[in-house]
Amino acid sequence: MKLTVDTSKCSGHARCYAVAPDVFDIDDLGYAVPLDREVEEPVDDGITAGIAACPEHAISIH
């Protein structure tokens, strides 16, 4: 599975980083850094929390 951040949807709320700083990274303005990485099952709680925290639905796992 892949974890992806669509930076065109990100509005810089930094909620993903706030709940899971070990998974997500942000730039100096609070926007999510582009992310495209493999994720193993079971999905880490931090990843799930980061996805749920994004108000713009810019983070997906597929």
C-alpha cells in the first residue's frame, strides 16, 4: 500500500504533523511535504490519525 499526500489540496493546517510528527513532515509555512511511501499492514495508528486529521482530505492510502 502507498501513503500519499496531495500537496495541491493541502492548505497548511499542519494537523497531520500535529498528530503524527514521526510520519508526516511540514515545510516552514506549515504545508505538508510531498509524501509517497510504502506502508505495511497493519497500518500504523499515526498514519490513520494523520489521514483523519486532514480537513482537506489531501492524504490517502491505497
